[in-house]
Amino acid sequence: MTVLVTGGAGYIGSHMVRALVDAGESVVVVDNLSTGFSALLPEGVPLFIGDAGDENLVEGVIAQHGVESIVHFAGSVVVPESMRDPLGYYRNNTMTTQSLLNAAVRSGVSRFIFSSTAAVYGNPEEVPVPETAPTRPLSPYGMSKLMTEIMLHDVATAHGMSYVVLRYFNVAGADPLGRIGLSTIGATHLLKIAVEAATGQRAKVDVFGSDYPTPDGSCIRDFIHVTDLVEAHRSALSYLRAGGGSVTLNCGYGRGYSVLETIEAVRRVSMRNFAVSHAPRRPGDIMTMVADTGRIRTLLDWTPKYDDLETIAAHALAWEQKLFLERGGPLQQAESA
Ligand code: UDP
């Protein structure tokens, strides 16, 4: 009864691996370490360094470890980067999953949990947005994930697989015990940028767009703590093991905070009044993205524990401070994630 976690050395994947190990599960990881770090894995977890789309590798791992379920995190996650490099996103997200599914089908793995995104909705007509809303992604990132969702649905139907697609809203925060967190160099996500500013690694935070028709003019996001997100995955796994049918679920708290409110939360918890400047809108950005969480709360046994922006900001900050000390000072160079 081993769980294969692809991208298990990455930000969310490494939190999932910890949670599974803490729960006494047998886990194996495939990660190409393009953005992940082997140091984020707990001792004793086998790591196969390679691509989740390498069918020979994956089939070997499944056979060797008796894998019964796959939790697929590996992929690229930066909206603006996907606008510049769509083919890279279709390769890393869509084609990789095609190969992974091929290996899963050939090996008889019948349970699959897939990391999707709220970006599949594009600009929603209805907020909070339910899973039944039309899917009209505005970026190759969102499209690459939507294509994967469709493929997974067809594969599951044809081959007797059961899946849970989890559409993540904005994942942030870090392990409350401070063991792991977002370590990517050159990360572009708002909370990461803000805690880098709070720890003196950046001179300022740019707010991309202050003229949206929202209460304070900036975009609105539904931030979910990485630990709660991981618990949703564990609960999805239990659901599938109990014979639950394939389903697509939003993963958020159902509450939105603006970019400016988020920056203020980081200023408050860090007690650092770092500079904030107004910048043009970022291409591909969605104005307001908040989850309708009715389905996940009904279907899964899932009660969020960290539904509080300041707690999320505090955990992200604590991890950033630790990382800053370990890396021995400010980042000299920001590499692309
Ligand atoms: N954002 C910002 N400044 C930054 C990074 C992000 O104003 O340095 C904004 C971004 O334009 C978006 C929101 O914060 O409105 C969330 O962006 P992020 O990249 O964190 O996640 P996304 O919602 O794009 O997945």
C-alpha cells in the first residue's frame, strides 16, 4: 500500500510527504529536482530523481514499491512564465501527465489525485466560483491543467481508474513546526515576495494593478494554508480508498483577501514597514478568485485548521527567516522558478 508522490521534493509535495509519513504511510517520491530540494524530504523516504513522465522509471517504481495510489504534484506553476513559454507548460504539465497516466494504466494503479488550479476558470462570472462554472483559462498554465483534467477523466472512464482533481486556489504558508516551506529561488508568488521583503531580501513589493473594480483596486485571492491543502489530499485518498467515485473539488477557504490586505498582514506579523509600490497590471491575472467550498466540505472529511491570513503569513515568514539564515544572507541572484 505505497503512495507515489510526484514532485514530492517541491513545495506542496514535500508537505504531503511529511503528512503521509507522520500518518505512518509508505511513500515513494519521483522528482526531477528542477525546482525541488531533496533536503525537504524526511529521512528514509525513497527518492527517484527523474521525470514523472519517464514511463520506464515510473513503471519500475510502481512495481518495486507496490504503489497503489499516485498523488501527482510535479509540474510548472507560474502564470506569467506560462505566457512566455506555453510549449514548456504543455510539455511539463500536460504531456508529462499523459506519460504518467500511461504508466499508471499499464501498471494497474487505480487511484489518482491530481493538482489542478483555480486558473482553469479564467475570469469567473460567479464568485465564489463553484466547480460547475465554465472553464475558460486565460493562461497556458490554466489551459495545460484543464487539458490534463479532461485527459484524466477520459482515461479513468476507459480504464476503471478513480480520481480526485483538486483545484487549488492560492496556496501559501509553511509547516507550522517550521520543518519545511517554500524554498524556490526566484519564486513569484505574492506571499513569498512579501516575506522576502519583510526579511530584507527585497527592497519593495510591487502591486500589479491598483485600478481593478475591487474595493481597494487590487486583485482578490482565496489563500489556503499548505497544511490544510495537504489534509484535503489525505482526505481525498481516504475517500478513494473507501470506494468514492471520481470528482473535482475546489480547494480554498471561500474567503477573499486583496493583494494590499495580504501585504498589510505580512507587514503586521513581521512588524516591518517595507516599501510597496504600484505597478501595471500583470498579463493573465484574474481579478477576483474565491472558491465555493460547498462540495469539498460535504464530500470529504476535511476541517481547515489554519483559515486565518495572519497565521498563514506568520508561518510563511518564520520559514523565510529560517531559510535566510541557512542561506547565509540575501539571495544574490533570482533564478527563474
Ligand atoms: N502580485 C503582486 N505582486 C507580486 C506578486 C503577485 O501584486 O509581486 C499579485 C498578482 O498580480 C495577483 C496576486 O498577487 O493578483 C496573486 O498572484 P500570485 O502570483 O501569488 O498567484 P496567482 O493568483 O497568479 O496564481
